[in-house]
Amino acid sequence: MRMLLINPYVLVFFGGGAGSLLRYSAGRLIPATLTGSPFPTAILVVNIVASFVLGAVAGLIMSRLASEETRLLIGVGFCGGLSTFSSFSYDTVILMQNGRIGAALLNIGLNVILCLVASIGGLWLGQKL
């Protein structure tokens, strides 16, 4: 096993910071409405993107095209900072508290299904490169 050239905590720190900044930016740039009613669109988008990127990184690692540094910087740090299960959960609870059970169920379904599809697609792509 080769030694990492950069401290793993530094890699996770910078990757997490970049992912968190992108998540914040998405929340500011992506409209919070879908079909005219409040829906946590930005969180859905960042969760799908992070799932795809993490799948791609895993595929690249399996194909031996990515290093441990890549896994820590992008897989652990960036994807960990970008995706947010806690925000997804909070948004779902708020939808339910506001009586929007259908939107809450849609949020759960879209996050689970689309993130799984994105992970599969990213993994497939990472292994094909």
C-alpha cells in the first residue's frame, strides 16, 4: 500500500468545503418551486449529482484509474459536503407538517429512485473509462 502524498484530513477538508459551497450555491440558484408550489428542488438536484459523482469515483477506483487521494477528496469530501441526507429529511418533514403528504412522498421517491439510478450510471461510467 503506497503512502498518501497529502494528509487525508486535508483532502477531505478541501473536498468537503467545495461540496458545501456548491450545495449552498445550488440552493440560491435553483428555484425552490416545482410546478408552482414549494418543493426542495435544489436538495434533490445536489443529491442526484453527488450520487452520480460518487458512483463514478467508485467505478474509477474499481478500474484502477483513480487513487486513494481521489476517493478522499471527491468521494468522501466533495460528495459528503454536497449531498445532504439531513436537509432531505428536514424538507420532507416540513412538507408533511404543512399537510403536503403527496409532495413529501414524491420527495422521498424521487430522492431514492433518482439517486440510485445516478449511482448506477456513475458507477457504470467510471468502470467504462
